[in-house]
Amino acid sequence: MLSTDLLAFYRDICSRTLTVVDLETSGHKPPRSRAIEVSVLNASLKDGILNQETYLINPGVNLPPIITQITGITHEMLEDAPPPEEVWTKCLPLLEQGILTAHNISFDYPFIRSEYARLGIPFYRSRSEQFCTVKFARLMLSELPSRSLPNLVKHFKFPVGESHRAESDTMACWLLAEMLLKEIANEDDEAVLARIGQQLLSISDVTKIIGGSQKTARARLDAAGVEPYISQRTGIHLFRRADVERVYWQKHQLSLP
């Protein structure tokens, strides 16, 4: 998407109710790995937090020690937890409303779909009904070295509990979304577009805007005199969105009859 498209999308999100969700899981990928904790929070800029529900889940699977180490969730905690069919049935009315929101929704959404598929319940939210706060943070907070949720909690001193627990992470995700959406809502288009233009993009993301191969995209950037920013952490070449879109519009204007 171009900056103007992103602005329109996020301005629309400002007026919508968000269904913020976070899962703790027994591993990285469904269906082999299962959800062991879920928290769902409904909120909007207009009304604030409407409700939040959190459940431990006992899916009857082995819990790797590394998961206990990260989350603090133990086998003993899950023994008396309700089974998946009970939890996901309760959560369905909440998850089907509003804009489905998560910090890295590409992780949580497949798990949610997998858990409902096990129950024979189709669950689908279109891209326009999904809101990823990782992508949003990368767009709005390009100057920060990390947009991981634990690091954002520390940076902004969000008053939440320990990271890597569903209730705390869902609340942190909402506080992040609320803070940044209020900035979108309260600034004029020019100011927001200037901020979006500062986003740093990988060459892979550049090709999604300019088109063509990575080699072709890089050649176009070089020809336009666009200097890369070299990440101190990874050494990867990154490019300002404003520069990339300038090259896109130059190409677009040349192709007009």
C-alpha cells in the first residue's frame, strides 16, 4: 500500500471497535502446536475498554520446558483449566465482532482458525477486518530499534503485568494501538503522511511498491539517487518510504499517456 492508502485504512480503524487478542501456545505452528491461553479484549477510541476475558486452556498436549520458561505456564496450571471446546465456544461471539487486532496477527490468526477448525467451526476474517500492531508500530515508530511488544512495554512504561501472558500482552497491544491511533486521529493528513514517509523498508518491501525484481528495484533507487540506511543491528540496507514512493510516482507519471 502507498502512504495515502495506509492513512485511509488507519483513519477508518480509528472509528472502529477493536477485538484485541493474544494467545500463548505450546509451540510455533498449528495444528501440531495448540493454544494454552487466550485473552480477548474489546475496545474503541470512543468508549475505551468494553470488556476483557482471559482463559487458560487444557488441550491435553505436552508442554515443552521452553514454553514454561517463557510464559511461566506449567502443566499443573493447565490440569484444571477448561478444555478447548468450552473456551473457544465462549470466545466466538467476541472474536466475530470488531476489527481482529493482535501484535503480529500472522501468528495468532492461524492458531485461532486451527482451534475452531478442530471443533468444526469455520472462522475467517478478511484482511480489511484485521489490524496488526507490529506493522502499525513499524510504520509509526520507525525510529525505535525494536517494535517487539516487551520492548515497547518497557519503552512506553505501559502499566501491564509480565510479558508473554495473554492478559498482559492483550492489554499492552490495546494501549499501543490506542496511543498511536489517537495520534493518527488528532494530526492532519500532511503531518501523518510525513511521519509515515519516515518508515524504513527492506528491499523486499520496496518491490511491493515499485514492482519488478529486487535487482530492478535497487537499480531504480540507485538511479534516482536514493541512499540506503544501513541497519546497525543487522547490516541490512533499508530505504525511507518517502523516497521509495517518490520513485514509484516518477515511474507512474512516465508511463502515463
